[in-house]
Amino acid sequence: MRKIVATIYVMVFALLMVGCGADQAMKKGDKYMAIGEFYDAADQYKKAYAQTPNKEKNTRGQRAKRLAECYRRLNQTNKAITAYKNVIRYKQADSLTHLRLGQMYMRNGNYKEAAKSFAASVDSLKLTVDSCNLRLAKAGLESAQKAPQWKKDGSAYTVKKADLFNSRRDDYSPMLAGEENDQLFFTSTRNQAQGDEYSGITGTKNADIFYSQKDEKGKWGKPQTIDSELNSAYDEGACCFSPDGKTMYLTQCASDPDYPRYARIMVSQRSDAAWSKPKELIISHDTLSSFAHPAVSPDGEWLYFVSDISGGMGGLDIWKCRLLNPTEAGYIENAGPIVNTPGDEMFPTFRPNGDLYFSSNGHPGMGGLDIYYIAAKDISGLSPLTAHLSHPGFPLNSQADDFGMTFEGKLNQGYFCSNRGDLRGMDHIYSFFNPEIVQTVKGWVYEQDGYELPAAQVYMVGNDGTNIKLSVRSDGSFTQEINPGVDYVLLGTCKGYLNHQEQIRVEPVTKSEEYVLQFPLANISAPVLIENIFYDFNKATLRPESKTALDQLVQLLNENPNVTIELSAHTDCRGSDAYNERLSQQRAESVVNYLIANGIAADRLTPKGYGESNPKKIKRKVAEKYEFLKEGDVLTEEFIAALPEEQHEQCHQMNRRTEFKVLRTTYGMFDKVGRLIQKPATEPQPKD
């Protein structure tokens, strides 16, 4: 009898200890849950659930519910489904349980079971005042009914896993950068990330931003860490860039063992090749809301971002604010009901043509986060009466989370991320390609006989009503999408230089095509070389092959009607001074006569023959072509004589040249008493 009593005491004590251990685990789990550490919370809830006796059905059901919520947040779909089913089995389901279970079935591609769960959720939520979740349940039911057909129909997209960029951990939010899209920045929790601790939120290291560089052959290199103060022991990621590539906006989430982690948007500036330590971009003084996933509009004027700040439509919404300068934001406003839902809208990004892409789990989709977009023409105001939301379909979208797009130039190709096919719920980077026909014009603006002009602007006018101003990149280039069947006039301008105009007629094509234009701008304060002017030997007669260069000069003068020029000819040092001066004067007059014959007013032209008196002064671009010359050298007779004999003829050829320089920029603008009668032309006009 004593042995039986002792055994009973032991069993009772053990049960008390088990119950106490479960309660302690629940308390720890609740603490972790309160600050968003879902990985650590799930570990504690799992212990508590396992230690709860089967007969305590209500308690097991409630603990399964908290465990399910953690698994849902961690993208551990199968575990979440099992936990939600236990909630229902133990009769602890509330109005959200069937909604969440339906969402998990969608992520698993089990659309039949998802439809059942969403239908049950709709029936349950109809009896409540929870209109937001009722909308989500109805959208979920629509998704479950339509997703199988979307998957069957497919789309023109081709999707491929980009193994080079991926690790065994999370790799997401790719963002192309560089003048030629030759850098790819992305977020990763791989082992190379800074810090030694593992996050209680995800169970992995805190994320850092990494990058990959293309080589000269266009091949991507292995991902690298960023050697600057850009990354820290905190979470950094989801970055984007200003149009000039000099400013990076990124998300940072600081660590705090006692409070929830509120994400914030940070700004880093590039100096030479290094990124500075990020500073916070103050968007709002609300310190209890998150601000994340920045995206800068192609014109650099607007910053779109994600926040749970009050005044939204439920969950995470996409908001926008005007950028007053790279480090200062203006008043914020919600992106509106076309974009936002009672669910989560995240990861906004812009295609270079202005289309807004984002991901959502609140619109009808295929499961998890799906990618949607709104055309550029519909973004302004985002009116529900005019804007149209598009779903790109399968395989760009899948049953899993699909998000974080970045585009390679104007084409519909680039990279995005998805956790499709990963049972751990880890995100990975994929490439995408859509063979849609895109026609573009690419141009370079540079100093004639010199280098790129990053301060230049290009005006583009089309007979379809197009009238836009384009800024050029640091290499003097620009790229713009154009439409078939349209005539365009493009005018390159820069302070201190003459304008240059090009015209194109865009014909319909069956595949993507790019027009390439050059905009050489003549400096108004220095002589400009006219290349490819040829004369008969020892004569002033222009050779036929000079016509192309001369016609371009006629065009230049017509595009700049307020300019007068001196047209000068130069010879080498061989021959007498008198002979060279006379020959050069005759050659200058030959060019002027050609220009007059082609419609240029004679009083805009001054011929001048300098003979050998003005030897050529070497510019940096010429010095790079000839190793024996350096910038600033003057090709005098003495200088040439000191060079090896095999280099003499090259110098003589450079001295034999035809140039022009601007004398006035106000021709025809004033009457005889100095009154303005004509404003200078600054922009092209549409063709009739």
C-alpha cells in the first residue's frame, strides 16, 4: 500500500511539474510573441503544446492557435496547416481560424481545401462586424476558384532560379544598379552577414545587403560583402536607388530585447565607390509604426514605401511622399484603394517606364504574396474610376510569396524573389523574362571632340502629343521608351554648348528594337574640329567625301539660328608662311561658300585662314589616343622636330584641320535700336 501511495505522489508531482513547465513555456512564448520574435515564440509554444495533456482540449486548442500564428509568420506552411487543423479539432476556432487556414492551403497549392476554408470563413465573418477580414475571406474564395485556371492558362513569362545569387538562407529584394545595370544588390541572411547572433524573429542571422558585379563579358561575379559602414549587426535590406545612382534608400530594423522592432527607412550616400553609414530618413514622427521597403519613382520626385501607420486600409499599406531632397521627405499620403486592401501590400518597385509594381495578399491571387502592377498613366491620383490593376499570371506568380522585382533597362526582364518550392519558407532570387515588344531610343550627349556632358538635358517631342524633358546619366547617356508609328524630334542641350537635334520615325516591329543616337554638342567658348573635310592636294577645292560633314554643319547652324561663327582653316608647317596662309584662306572660303549655297546667311559666316600660325593644342581625348602626346601639348614645328620621325606625319595631319568657333549667340534677336525681336529657340516643335 505504501508503494502504491508513493507512486501516486510521484505521478501527481510529475504532472504538476509538467503543467508548470508548460505554463512557463507559454509565458516565454507570449513574451517573444509580443516583440515579434516568432521563431523563439514557436519554440516555446511547441514545448507547451507537447506538455499539455490530451484531455485538456480547450488548452491544447488555444496553444495550437498561437503556434499556428507563429508558423504562419515564419512561412512554415505545412506546420501552420497542421496547427490550425488542431485548433479546429479542439473546437477553439474563431472567425479568423478558417481564413488563416484557407490562406495556408493557398500557399500549399491545395485550392480545393482552400475554397472550403474560405467559404466557412465567409459564413463565420458574416455574423461579425469585421468587414476587413470578411473582404479578405471573399477575396480568398475568389482566388481559390480562379487560381487553377490562371495556372493552366500561364503567360508569356519565363522564370528561372538564379542559383549564383542564392544561398541556403534567405536571399531576396534584388535591385539592379549601375549605368549599364551591371550591379545587383540584394538582401541575404547567409553566413557572411555581419554579427554572430541569430534572430529570434527568423532563427537566422540578421540580414545584410550584398552585391554582385558583371565583368566586361557580361558575366555575373560571385556575391560580395560591402566594405563600408552600410551594413551593421542590425537587419538591413530591401534597398533602392535614386535615378542618378548616388543615393541608396534601405530598410533597417534595430534590435531590442524588450520591445517590438519597428523598421525604418535609412539613407546612404555614395562617395567614389563607397557607401556611407546610413542615416534615418524622417518620414513621420510616429515612433510606433514601421516604415520599410522604399522605392523611388523614375523621375526621382516620389518615395513609395510600406507602413502600418494609422489611417491605412488594414495590415501593411503602400504610402508615398514627395522627396524634397535626397534626405528630406514631405507630407505622406496613402496610395489609395486600387493598391491597398485590408491585407498586406508590400515591396513596391518601379519599372523604368513608370509602371508601379508591388506585392499583395489582399487582392485575388494564386497564394501568398502575388505581384501586381499599375501602368504609369494610371498612377497619378490612382482614381478607382480610371486606374486598372493587372495580375501578370503564372509563372511569375505562384502559390508561394512572389515579390521584389527589379528591371533590366526598359525591357520586361530582370529579377524577383520567391519562396516557391522551399519547404523551410526561405526566399530565393529568380530571373524573369517576358518577350513583349519594347522599342527604345538610347542616346549619348557629349562635347564635340570631347567627353560626356552629364549636365545636359534632352527634350523629346512626338506628333502623338509627347513632350518630355529627359535628364542624362553620369556617362552622358539616356534611354527612353518610344511608340511605333510616331515621329519624334529630340534636342540635346547644355549650358555653354550649341544645341543638337535628331529626328526619328518609329516603325512597327515584330521584336524589341533600340534606336541609337549621338548628340555631339559644340562648345561655344572653344574652337570645334570639323572632321572629315577633305580638299584636293595643294588646292582649296572640296572633295565629294566632305559633303556629309558639311551637311551636318548646315544642320547645326539651322538648329542654332542665333549663332554666328568663324570658319577657320589651318595647314601644317611645311611650305612658306605666305603660301600656307593663302591656301588656308581659300579653303575656309570654300567651306563658307558651300554653307551659303545651302541656305546659311552670309553675315553669319566669317572665313579665316590661319596657315601654320595656330598649331593644334592637344585635348585629353586626343592624348588618350596617342601615347606620345599628353593634354596641353602644342604641335609647333619645334615640338614636332623633337619627336621620332615616324610620328611627324601624324602631327602634321592633326595640324591640317578645319574648325569653327562661335562669335555671337544673339544673331537676329535684336533690331537696330537693340530691342528684342526674337527669342532663342530652346525646344523642338512637333512635326505637322
